[in-house]
Amino acid sequence: MSDEQRDDTATVRASARSASHKDLPAWFAQAVVLLSLWKESGLVERLEGLRWMRVSKQFEVVDMVLVLLLLVISNARSVRGFFKVVKEHKVDFAALAALWGRERLPTRSGLMGMLHAVEPDLLAQVVPLFCPT
């Protein structure tokens, strides 16, 4: 064998670094399934039609409901605890948001601001989606 490199030989460079990697939380797969079902059932489309007065124009009712669903699915004891788990596991919020055709989801402070801005008129629009009778 020759020490010369042939022209038809591919060169590959590999590098490795030490990093702690946490697996996705156990609830992630359940979230994907449930969020997909909501999308297919038409509930997401109905939520997208709801409008409300709020300080931030970045997020809609659908974004708030999506995060609240994730809170329930994760069995988090608090909003703070949920966002801590999301950060620790590096949960891809963008991937979960994309299931509903959204680009991103509110931060913890953004969600809290949205919850504080919920008015009776908005609740009157949302409740029939979940409790039609």
C-alpha cells in the first residue's frame, strides 16, 4: 500500500466533545400523540379563530392552550417546574409548536402574562369547545 492518498478516497473529519445529554421526558411522546389528535380533530383550527385583547400581539389563544395542555400532560406541579423540566431536557418546543402550525411558544413569563389577561369574554368563547352541552 502506498502512503499517497488516491483521488477517489473520501476524507472524513470527526470530532467529539464531552457533554451531558438528557433523554426526552417521558411525557414527550404522549404530547406528540395528543397534540396531533387535537390538530386532526379540528380543535386547533377552532382555537385559531378566537381573538382577544391582550398586551402582546405575538401569541394567540391557541398558543396559550397548547402550553397549558403540555403542562397537564407533563404532570408538572407548577408552571415554573414545567419550564424547568423543559430547559433541563432541552425539549424542542419548536417541534411541539410545529405540530399545531405554530413557530414558537410563549416563555414562562409570556404565558403568565397571557393567563392574567384572560377575560370572561374569552372564556365564554373557549368553554363551548370543550364542554358543548
